[in-house]
Amino acid sequence: MPRKLGLVRGMRLHVFGCPVPYGEIVAPLPEGIAFDEEPGPTTDLAHVFVVDKAVLADRLSTLRSSLRPTVPVWVSWPKRAARVLTDVTEDAIRAIALPMGFVDVKVCAVDATWSGLKLVVRVANR
């Protein structure tokens, strides 16, 4: 899973909303991974776990203004089969993210509960 998400040795991650320790969902973590409590100029990748569209919109706005434009953002939401109450879907993520200048480039199953959509800032917006 780490490779699928683009995690590599020595990377700095910002994780938001993860319901359990990140290493339990994305295992094994590469050596030297460091976690940034807040997103910033040294963050190499962000991974957001959300069940609410309003929280997603707020977090994506924060990430868009605080991360370098080349930093990918993974958004994870509960799969329908997980039976977790949520208003977040793949289409809802796109509806929020695209007007902010993001574009989605990859989708994957993160684990039995969570799906993930990889967002990057459009090249024209960098």
C-alpha cells in the first residue's frame, strides 16, 4: 500500500482525520517517514480522511494555500460497503476539488474501509 500511495523513505507527511494510527492503515511505512502536524512548505504528501463534505472543503482549502503546488493530496472516504455514515463520494470530492485548481489522477482502495482519490494541482495552476 505505501508504494501505491507514493510513500517513500524520508518523506514528510501531513495526515488529517485518520481514525486509527496511520501505520495501521498504511503498512508497512517506509523508514524515516516523518509526520507534520500542520501542512507546510516541507510537507511532501498529504492524506486526508473525511466523512463530511464541509470538513473536506475546509481541509482542501487549507492544503491548497499551505502546500507547495507540486505536493499530491490523497483524499480518503469510506466505501459504501463499510456502512459508515458519510456524505462524501468520489463525485463529491471532484465537485469540491476541481474549482480549487485540483485534478484527480488516481483512485485506489486504501484498505477494507477506505477508498482514496489522488489530487494534484493542475499544471496550469502551478
